[in-house]
Amino acid sequence: SGVERLGEMIAGARVIVPFTGAGISTECGIPDFRSPGGIWTRNRPIPFDEFVASQEARDESWRRRFAMEEVFAAAKPGRGHRALASLYRAGKVPAVITQNIDNLHQASGFAGEHVIELHGNTTYARCIGCGQAYPLDWVRHRFDGDGFAPNCTGCDEPVKTATISFGQIMPDDEMRRATALSQACDLFIAIGSSLVVWPAAGFPMMAKNAGARLVIINREPTEQDDIADLVIHDDIGEALGPFVAN
Ligand code: OAD
Ligand code: ZN
């Protein structure tokens, strides 16, 4: 089976780099973006330039974020996260590259510096001007107080979740580290991503071109199944559950 084959590839690999998307967190109660019921089937994305230009867009963005707060706060790592954390502890996985913003790789046991967050993190906020970090509670308190998404107390620029929106520049250091890891691994496993959002979706092919074997685990076909050495069209919990060490 695919899972047996994956087991052989994992056993034979020296450096494994997992690359994750929203599909790894759906069993934790967090919706993905493009499946039926996904975030982008319900809401249109708010591009970065709109967030910058419009108080109304900022208010809407924060209303959406607070509407999700119970879901994010209650989410615990799933079988996929735990399997990757097991391989990390075993020394096979140096770091995980993720498009996710939910902090669940850290919660599963990865040290913060070993989670490369291409699209940032939604569990705290940052000023888009000076970069000052703010706890979400601070934003919530201000928002509830006067009904407006707040600006930075230092430089008066808008405060946003510490995530990357469409049209926002990608984080330099994370891009550099993800590039180096993709080129240094001998097994690259893309997990739970439709692989349609670039530049993130370029890492599987980058790894493949640098000589790694490529595995894709996703319930649905992806854009890049045809370049993979192994494709597992199954539930992530089922496919990675056998690799959770207890
Ligand atoms: P998508 O929603 O595009 O893709 C998630 C994939 O996971 C889908 O193909 C699902 O079929 C699959 N999936 C969901 N649950 C699964 C499960 N339990 N087992 C197996 N497969 C499952 O999410 P991403 O690819 O992560 O960026 O989206 C990429 C980026 O688009 C996000 O980081 C976000 C979004 O816009 C920004 O907003 C910048
Ligand atoms: Zn500021």
C-alpha cells in the first residue's frame, strides 16, 4: 500500500522535510481554504493593500479573526502533527515548512525556530509599520472598546494578525530557510495542500529538482501529483497515524 511504501521511504531517508498546508489541521477542527465549506468558499480574501487603505477592511478582517477565536483556541495537534513531531524527535526531520498559521506544529513539540512559517502566525498581532508585536487580547480589548480595529501605540500604523495576506511581501528569512531545506533533504513530503498558492507551492518542485524524492499526501488530487514519486490520496490522519511514536 501507499502507507507501506511511505514507511520504506521514511526508513531509508536521511533528511526528511515536511511541507504542510491547511489539510493537516482539518481533523483539529480548523477549516481549510478550498474544500467545500472552506474559508475561501465563504469569504473573499481581503488583500493587503485593502487592509492598509481601509478602516472598514481592517474592521472586517478583525471581526473574521475573532469569529474564529474559539476554533483556534480549542485546536490540539492532530495525528499528522504528532507523526511529524515524532520524526523530528527521532532526528529525521530538521524542521517543518508550513503555510499554516495555527501554531499547531509548535504545540506538537517542534521548537519555534524549527517551524518555518511562510504565511506567518495568527495567534498574535503585529504593527504593519514598525513590527511591534501585540497579543490578540490587546486588539480585542481596543476593538470592543471603541468598535474600530486599533493602530499601533508607537507609530500609529494599523495592527494586523502576524500573517501574510495576498499582495503582502513574503518573509525573507523564512523563504531563505525553506529554500535551503528543500535543497538539502533527500525526502520531501507535501501534506494537506492544494499546492496552488505561490511562491509556497514552488518548494516541492525545488526539492525534486535538487534530487529529493517527493511524496504528496492529500485527500484530493493536487496540481503537482504528476511530478511526485508517491501520491497518497487518503486522509492525513490515516496516512500518518502509523508514524506517531508514543
Ligand atoms: P487548501 O484549502 O487550498 O488545500 C487543502 C487541501 O487539503 C485540499 O486539497 C483538501 O482536499 C486537503 N485536505 C483537507 N483535509 C484533509 C484531510 N483530513 N486529509 C487529507 N487531505 C485533506 O489549503 P492550502 O493549500 O494550505 O494563504 O492553502 C494555501 C494557502 O492558501 C494558505 O496558506 C492561505 C490560502 O489562501 C494565504 O492566505 C496567503
Ligand atoms: Zn508601529
